[in-house]
Amino acid sequence: MNIDPELGKITLRQPDDWHLHLRDGELMKHVLPATASIFRRAIVMPNLNPPIASIQAANEYRKRILSSIPKGVSFTPLMTAYLTDNSSSAVLEKGYREGVFVAAKLYPANSTTNSEEGVSDLRNIDSVFETMERIGMPLLIHGEVTDTEIDIFDREAAFIERCLVPLLVSFPELKVVLEHITTEDAVQFVKQSSSKIAATITAHHLHINRNAMFNGGLRSDFYCLPVAKREHHRLALRKAATSGLPCFFLGTDSAPHERRMKESSCGCAGIFSAPFAIQSYAEVFDQEGALDRLESFSSEFGAIFYGMPLNQSSITLIKKPHLVPDVYPLKSESNFLVPFHAGETLNWTVSEQ
Ligand SMILES: [Zn+2]
């Protein structure tokens, strides 16, 4: 990593995105370049409809992604298996050993987009956890309880206490990534845990707290799951991300939903941050006086956790104000995405060279 404070220029190892939603079909083709032009690899989430739960489905989805990568761009999609109550240990082990599945994703049933077929009770798939622990296959967790009696702002903390702690008592060698953490509780938990436990942190949870959703009216663009929390949680996340601790690394959770799907009587959860993600993280690290720690967070700790080689390519960021457009167009004018930071000016730009 090379930081030139006078020129306002940083060259860093090419980053990876350890949590990404690409969806499928036309939408995937439209959003993929935003990620592939910056990130070298990405963990692709399997919550499609139907979910990516078999080796064949993952292989086919990977092929569709690979055929949509713009020419001249090097990008590797890392596929994940969607866990259901009926997941087979044998299929997961085969998929992992063949290099099709890099990890498996646990969605508690009905916790977020396309999670209806997720796991209804963790005890239903004990044999799967046992296999994953034995073969070292990472378990990626959407860590929220789905009990509607638990306040939505408390669901992550409740998950840690009720589900994650008992899971790790039963499977102490299981490699776990607690995805898109949003609370001080999660930060503390991951910090205190063994090196087998890590967490991804999104750019948006570093920038917004829960007030963003209600600023002057109902702002669906800032609605995501897990939902943004109080300010003290956001501050704890910023501290964790910029701490230099290897258990925290980059995962955007960028999730494209057309504006019309977000602005409805039951709007979709998700923030589309891919086009300006690395710039958004750079802003946070700059504000925290931790630019020298950006590279390890964005481009090293994740690869080390997953046991993958570090990227040898690099990207350059320049301190130059850049206005984020209001919309990210799709095929027709009536269909569009609203990128995170829409209408805001970010201070860091990715150099084209
Ligand atoms: Zn996600």
C-alpha cells in the first residue's frame, strides 16, 4: 500500500467483496460491472428464488455471472450454498471439495429477502454444521432472530445470545462469518471470540444510523436488513472497521432493488452500494484518520480468513470530490436503482489509470 498525502493518492491491493448480492438475469448483467471493475473477487449470496442450494444450481449461476463480466475485466465470483432444513451434508462436502461452494449461508427462515426457505431451527441441521466444522467450510450467518416478539432493533443481539453462542458451544471449531454486523454487541462478541469467528461490515452501516430512514419522511433507500441501529452502534462499527483487527473485513452487502420495489406498501430491504463502495469506505477511513488500515480491511483480512491468496493487482484512489448520481439507470427509464450516497459528494475517486 502506498499513501501519498501531498497528492491525496492511495494505491492499494485490489479489494475483494466478501458479501455481495448480484441477483440474476438482466438485473445481474446491469449491476455486475459496478463490482467487477473494482473488486477482484466477491462472495456471491445464494438467496435467489429458487435459492442456490445444489451444486448444479451454483455451477449454472456461476456460468451466468462469468458470461456477463465485461471484456478485459478479471473477476472471480465465489459461490455459496443456501442452507435449508433439508440441506445435505454430503452435497455440501462434495461441493466444497470440488471448489464449487466456498461457503454456506445460513438465513434464519423469513429473516430477509428470499429467506422463506431458510433454516427454521438451527438444530434441524446439526449434521451439516458437524460436517462443515470437520472440513473447515465457512458458515456465513445472517444473524437475526425472526421472533416477531423481539423488537427489530434487538434481533441481532438476541441472535448472538440465543443462537450463536449455543451453536459455537456445540461446534467450537466451526469457522463463522457473522455477516453485515450492525451492533456494538456483535463487535464485542467477535472481538472476544477465537480467530475462527469474523465479521463483515458494510459501508452503509458505517455511514448511517437508524434516523436516516426517517429523515424528513420515510426514506426507503436507507432500509436494509439488518436495519441500521442507534448512533452508538454506528460508532462502534467504525471503530471496529478501522481497528486493524483481522476479524473485521469488507463486505458491502450491496443489494440491488429497483426503486419501484423499494417504494411500495411493503418495500424491499437492501442498499445498492456497489458503484461507490470502495470510495465510501475510503471516506470513513479518512475521517477516522486510518487510511493506512484501509488496505488490510478491504483487501487482506478477508482473503486470509478464507485461506485464499492475496490479490497481486492494485487500484488507486485519488482525493477528488465526486458527485454520486441520483440514479443508476437500468434498461428503461422507469426502472432504475438508487445508489447509496445518491446526490452526495464523496471525496475519493477511483483513478481510471
Ligand atoms: Zn446480504
